[in-house]
Amino acid sequence: IYIAAFNIIQWTYGLLLMSGKQHSMNLKRALINPGTVAFFIGFPLFLLGLRLPSVPTRVLEYIASMNSPVAMMVIGAQMAAVKLDRLSKPASVALAISLRLLIIPLIMLGLLLPFSVDRTLALSCLIPAAAPSAAATAIFATRYQQDTDLATQLVTLSTLLSIITMPLMILIYEALV
């Protein structure tokens, strides 16, 4: 559900922000995109326990198995091109990374702690909240002629720093529970 919500927001609100065409967006265009279409097809199948025939299932499994390697190649290519010694907007970068890697996970942690939530469920909410900025940030910035350097710096720095902050958030959760 967390990933479905992320995809819907990314392909609607995120796309609106990046495209700069808030005034020309209508409900139909907001709902017809890869994230929402996949959700509206997949969620009923999941709820009803329906299984696709083996051929489409196998094709979808092949596509799904390419997802992580392609994302890693995109992120790697972006990271290779970043000049970390020349941050385009240091204050903006620091604020965005602090929000993404510290504030949002701490808010999620604060929302989880009052409830007696199963550890696996809690971590399945906390870990994505502590994840680095999505590679789609830089991809959308490139596609919609936004500040690609800034977006790439955000993705790169948040990816590198999440090596420290994500385990830290998990440790904080474990210590408080």
C-alpha cells in the first residue's frame, strides 16, 4: 500500500510540480499514468485473489526483475555525473536532505510509537520513509526541463547519506520499542 500510494502521488502531484502545468491538469490526465493504472488493475486482482495466466505472469515477472537493476544503473549514472564539491544550492540541498532523511522518518516513527504495531509492519513503514530521494526526481527534472543538477545532487547525496541515516532510524525505533 505504501508503494502504491507513493506511485500515485509521484505520477500525479509530483508530475504536476515537475511539469509546471498545474493549470492544464485535469482529473483524467491525473489518473491515467503508469502508477495509477497499475494500481487500479493490480489492487482488485490482489483483493479478489485472482491469478493471471502463466504467460502474462512470466512477462510481468521479467519486467519486475529488471526494475531494481535499471534503477541502480540510472542512479549510478546520475551519481557519476554529480560534482559534489559544487552544490548548486547548498541551503536548499541541506534542507531537502534533512527533510527526506531525518524529519520524515522521525515523523513516521512518532506516528508508529503510540500504537502497538507488529515489528515487521512498523519497519515496512519506517524504511520507505527513511529511503533516499527517488531516482525519478532527476528523471522527471530532465524530462520537464527543471534544475537537473539540483535534482541529481539531491538523489546522489540522499542515497549516500541514507547509508547512515536509515540504519540510524531503525536503531532509534528498536531502542524505543
